Amino acid sequence: MENFQLSHQKPNKVSEYIAYKITQILKFMLNIFYGSKYAKRAVILETIAAVPGMVAGMFNHLKALRRMRDDQGWVRELLDEAENERMHLMIFLDIAKPTWIERTLVLLGQGVFLVVYSFLYLVSSKTAHRVVGYFEEEACKSYSEYLEKIDQGVVENTAAPSIAIDYYQLASNAKLRDVILRIREDEAAHRDRNHEFADSFESGVLPAHQQ
């Protein structure tokens, strides 16, 4: 985790500018509703983040069936990404404890994003993966800010939820900061992989599957 770095892949093509603009719009809307409420902001973030991997996994699964050829590990990796993001959501639900109104808004937001992202993936898989790459860049920034607030004492470094301790196999006395570090590391990995997936559509060479 000491090797973590914030990074940004500068858009160079029209499709990449579109992907980046979509990300900025989502970020703007998120800031309007939650701003510096980092835990509740993370609930929204992770609800949306859990969608792309499942959508991409489903479409790649169907494409592999149609073409009757091996998917080279893409489907499993994309579904693992979706599962990882879902676990992030479960962790933050324990931390933020959103009201039923907030849960309703989250479900509505997820429904809209599911439809939009599915359509985008059908139109341009490359752009869809680039969107996720940029989305994860912003997630890394958001969690870095979260860590700064914990270090500054603005956000209390409470005990880690038991679900996070079990999932990440942390020590029993682990703190919130330990959990955020692990989640940020996950997001950085998703960031890099989705940019690699997007690049593969241009090169025609699928990135090697990661275990």
C-alpha cells in the first residue's frame, strides 16, 4: 500500500473526452448531495461502482457464447470486480447507516446508472471501460481525502466494522483508516485494469488475466 499513487490518464480522443465528461458530471452531482459527508458519499459511490463489472461481465459472457470462444478470463475478473465493489458497499452501509429515504435514492440512482451504462457498453465497450477507469480515479481521490480527514482528526478513526475485518482479514483491533486504505487499494487496481481494458479495444490485444 506504500506504492499507491494518484494517477490520471489524460483523454486524447473524442470517446475519452466523453468518458471523462460523464465522470465529471457524476462527481458534480455527488458533491451536491453529500460533499464532505465521506461515509454516506461512499455509499453512493460504491452503489454505482458495483454496476459496471456486472454489466461488462454479462455482455462479455454472452459475446463469448455467441462467438463460441474462450473469454480469456475477462468474465470472471469483471464479476470479481463487481463483487469487490459490492463488499465495499456492505462495509459502508455498516459505517454510514443511511436512512430509508437515502436508501431509496441510492436504488433509484443505481437503476438509472444500470440502464445508461448498459446502453453505453452496447454502443462502445471501450468508452464504457474508460468511464470506469476515470470513475475509479475519482474514487481514489475521494478516499485519499477521507484518509486526510481521519489523520487531521476531522473524522473519527472508529473501530473497523466486523464485516471489513472478516473480508480483508484485518487484526481484531483494526481501525477505520485501515479499512479505507484497503478499499483505496482496490479502487486503484480497478482503475488500472479498466484503463487497460479500454486500451485493448484499440490494440486488439486483450490484457492478460490477473488472478
